[in-house]
Amino acid sequence: MVNMGDSAEKKERPSFAKGVKSEFKKIIWPDRKATVKQSIAVVAISVTVGVIIAILDLIVKYGVSFITSI
């Protein structure tokens, strides 16, 4: 009796692992300076977008309360 998928899965796993290993060797990791610079940019943009969303939320909130109070 043959179990389904036994031979195909066992043959593909080593080639998959070798493929992943070879792809990881191709990765060029950023240096510490670039990582810090990009992290600061992400935090700054996130804070800026958060402030913009908060301001828009306040404007819409007061606008809706003004319209509903009429």
C-alpha cells in the first residue's frame, strides 16, 4: 500500500531547502547606518500621518456635530 504524497514530498524538500539557502546568499543586507536612517524615516512618517488623521478626525467630528445641531 502506498501512502499518498510520500515520495513526491520527500524528494522536493531537500531541493526547496537548497533553493532557499541559495537565495539567502543573494540578499544584500543594509548596513547599520542605512537601517537607522530608514527606521527614523518610518517613525517620522508614521507620526506625521497620525497627526494628519487626528486633525481630519477632529474637523469631521466638529462638522458632523455642527450639522446635527441645526
